[in-house]
Amino acid sequence: MTVSLTYERSLWDAGHVVVAGIDEVGRGALAGPVSVGVVAVTVCDTWPDGLADSKELTRARREALCPTLEQFGVARAVGHASPSEIDGLGIIGALRLAARRALSAVGAVDAVLLDGKHDWLTREPTLLDPDPEPTPPVTMVIKGDGLCASIAAASVLAKVERDALMRSAHADHPEYGWDGNKGYGAAGHLDAIRRLGPTPLHRVSWSLPAHELQP
């Protein structure tokens, strides 16, 4: 699958000057933040050579791309929501919070390309919140991180930043293997939770393995 600017161009042609590609990393992890990358682009014809879905790239290739990605588009940022915020807001609320933080850092955008099939960014009015913060119009792109250059760039930046956070956290909690599993449910990580219990970086509202007290 090769990225392009086809989806971005359709929005530019419709009159949207600044288009933001958005992707998330860490949604399914048991520990660590959820992170959302945003890359805002205006009309252009090229993207960084070798850009692809972050999951298809090695760590070395992702990190090598980052300096070039810092020159791609007009603005870019990664926002995070902490494990406690995930516990308090739920994963959708936390994704939205992380995205809002990144969008605030990027500045005004006219339209959004969001990876996936479910729009978790737009907050619908409710009785308790009849006037939620407005969201730019969102276009969903299934497998957008492998199709849209702006979404792919956002996915790479978010993964590099979140992976670095988890490697740093590993130094304080080496038993959980976060330098390798990045907080996801690998067998060694699950076993450590059973033996040692959760840390402050675990999402305790999730179905974590029970802490088995040792005799």
C-alpha cells in the first residue's frame, strides 16, 4: 500500500485550506498513555520519501523519517492522555482529549482526515453538554495510515514519541518489559502484572490480570 495526497487534495479542492491528518497509537495497550498525532498540510505535491504506515516501518526507519517529517506540512504535534485520564474518561474520551491537545498545539485547521471507520473526535451534543467544543469536519479513511500521507506522517510521529515514553518508563519498572512490548498485553507483561500488580502507569479500569499474592 502506497501513501498519496489523493484524500488531502479532494479536501483542498473543496475549499479547505489546512487539512489535518490524525492517527492514534496505544489505544489497545494495558499501560502507558494513548497518543494522537496530528500533521497539518496545505496544498503540496510531495511527501517524505519512504513514508508509510508506522506499523510497516522498523524503529530505525521511523526515527530516521522524523527530521524530514518536521519539514512536511505547516504544523505537527503529538498529544497524550495519561492512564488516569483513560480510567476517568474512558478510551474514547481520552482519545478525544489527546487529539484536542495536539490540535491546540497545531493551530486552526479547516478539515480532518481521521484514520479508521469510527469518528471518535467529534463530540455530539448531550443533555449535560448541549454545546460541545466544535470540531472541524471529519472525513474517515479506513486504513488511512497506509493511504494518506498526512495520516501516515501523524502515525509515525505518534508512535516514535509514545515508544520513547514507554522505553523511558521501562527504566523505573523493568519487570514489565515495556522497552519491548510498549505496554501491550505480551505474555511477559501479563505475567508481571500477576506477580507484582499494576503500577501507576497501568489502566486499572481495564481487565488486567489479577494480582496473585505470593505465599
